[in-house]
Amino acid sequence: FYRYREVFKTTSVITTFSLPHQHTMKHYKQLIQLFGTPNGLCSSITELKHVKAVKKPYQHTNKYRALGQMLLINQ
């Protein structure tokens, strides 16, 4: 992810990466120490975005150098 995310910035698909799940993971250890285990943690929002932005467009590519094709599909 970190290696390829620059493509999204340079093509102006997205200018910043502050995805909720990834951002929360930075603070996960500290939050568990302060508040205990997270009950009812739900990542369905980011999973839904992943399906729309990655999985479905990938299915419509010819699987060869798929990233460029996926970027065009997501425009």
C-alpha cells in the first residue's frame, strides 16, 4: 500500500491518506492501554470502500498492469 499510494496522489484521485482504520491503528496500542480492549470495533465502512475502489474495478481489468486500468475505472 505505502509503495503504490503515491500513484493516487500524482493522478489527483486522492490528495491525502487519512483513512479512518489506518489512522486509528497508529494509536491502537496506546488506546488499549488507556481504555482496555475495544468492544464492537467495526471496520465495515473501510471494507466497503475497499470493495468499491479496489475489488470491483480489478474484476473489470485484464489483470495485466491492473493498477493503471483501475485508476481509469475509478475516475
